[in-house]
Amino acid sequence: MTATDQSKHATELEENFQSRVDAEQKIEPKDWMPPGYRKNLIRQISQHAHSEVIGMQPEGNWITRAPSLRRKAVLLAKVQDEAGHGLYLYSATESLGISRAELIAALQDGSAKYASIFNYPTQTWGDIGAIGWLVDGAAICNQVSLQRTSYGPYARGMIRICKEESFHQRQGYQIMIELAKGSPAQKQMAQDSLNRFYWPSLMMFGPHDSESAHSAKSMKWRIKRETNDDLRQKFIDQTVPQIEYLGLEHPDKELKWNESRGHYDSGEIDWEEFQNVINGNGHCNRQRIQHHVKAHEEGAWVRDAQIAYNEKQKARQTDAAA
């Protein structure tokens, strides 16, 4: 095949691929896909998986300090859910031809990112409520549309994840209700947590679309179904009445309803802070990765035992077949 023929064949493959995407057909692991599509998916799904796993740390830190046995059980269940989400997402990423070991190595050496929100400390019980309400609420805004993403394994995994994240959001908001309707000290705790987690939650949607390196391609390939700015606006609009119901002050003092747009206008995010956290200079970046590395190394014997067991089973099957 000549270079011209190869180029023509590659063009036809890409056109057929885009036609399938445009027709809302799911792309499956064994289907042909452009290298850029595969690379984009690996980046996005693995980042999502890393976020779920690293996100266990700020909440897991409060399991033993939760204010009641019921709260401990609920928080423990939530953290277990996040571990499951990481498993689904790592498995979906592996279907693209990359190993779990490679994914974890990229996380630990800093070449792979995770949601910046998880590099903020959880200082009070109110922070656990704020994470469930705001952080999981922001995640749901993004993830509901991912149930319709073009890559089949990712879309199917998101169905269960979204159901569980909806429970997590309600759990967090219920904590905030109890604090906001409690003593003056409890209400102040809720306000403080809202103030500290509101802006980082807006940063979870990523940079403005005009400054995002991946949004255009992701939208074309329908990996993403809504833009960063549209998702952020949806989150802002839905959060306003929730804050009002709690009787708390909104952290954004520039917030104002825009009748002509039918949306709230909001103040500008501190993008310098966002870049600092993304680049490893947040409050807990080093701590989060160090803890992950430590747990990974201490769990090596489990992985080794599993490999040895699988090899032994294969050897037995081979001997039985001989």
C-alpha cells in the first residue's frame, strides 16, 4: 500500500468513526478509534479514577471521628463506594490497552492529575458535609452527561456511579442541614465549611472553555457532552437555592441574577490558586500522594499472592488437561 493509499485509508477510517459517534453509536474496546481519541479517553477516565481513589483520603480521615455510630457507618459506606468507583474506572481505562500498573505509576510520579479539590484539608465535621454536598454535587453535574459519553465501557460504568454519587450528595446536604439548624457554633461551622469549599468546587469543572486544551476534541468525539463553563453555570444555579434554604451566606459576594440570560452572574474564580494546586502546590498534594504510595507498597504482598495463586491455578488446569 502506497503512502497515498495509507493516507486515504486512514481518512476513511476517521470519517467512519466520526459518523458512528455522530449517530450516537457506542464505541467499544475492539472497535477502531483514532489514536487521539484513545489518548484523550485514557487521560480523562484515569484522571477520574485517580480522583475517586485519592478522594477517599480526606473523608476516610474522619471515619473514626464521626459524631455517632450511624455517622461512622454511613461515612464508611461512602468511602467504600468511592473505592468501587475507582475500580470501575480503572477497569474501563484498561480496556483501552493500558495496564493498571502504568496508571498508578503515572499518578504517583505526578504525570497524571486528579481533581484539585482533594488537595484541600478536612478540618471539621462540617467539611465532610460540604464535600458530600458541594464536591459530589459538582461531580454529579459533570457525570450525569457522561452516562451518554461515546465510549461504551465508560458510559455504562457511569450509570451506577451516578446513582451512588446522588446518595453521597444527599448525605452531605443532610449533615449541612443539621449543622445550619443547630447551635450558633454548629451554624458557624457549616458557614466556614461552605466558605472554604465553594470556590474549589467551582474549580472542579476545569478552566474556561477558551483555555482548555482538551474540550474541543472531547466535545467533537462526544467524550464530553457539555462544556466546562456550561456545567459550572448549572452548578452555580442549582446551589443558590440550596444555600438559601440552609440560611447561610453565599460565599460569592458578586453573585447576581441576570434576567436576560436566565442564569446567575458570578464572581471570577482565583485561577492562580487553581494552577498552584494542579501543579502540586496545594495544602495536601504531597501528603495525598505519599499516603497513596505508602498504602500501595504495603499492599504489594496481596498483589503478589494473587498473582501466585493465579499461576498455581493455571498450572493445575494445564496438568489436568495433559
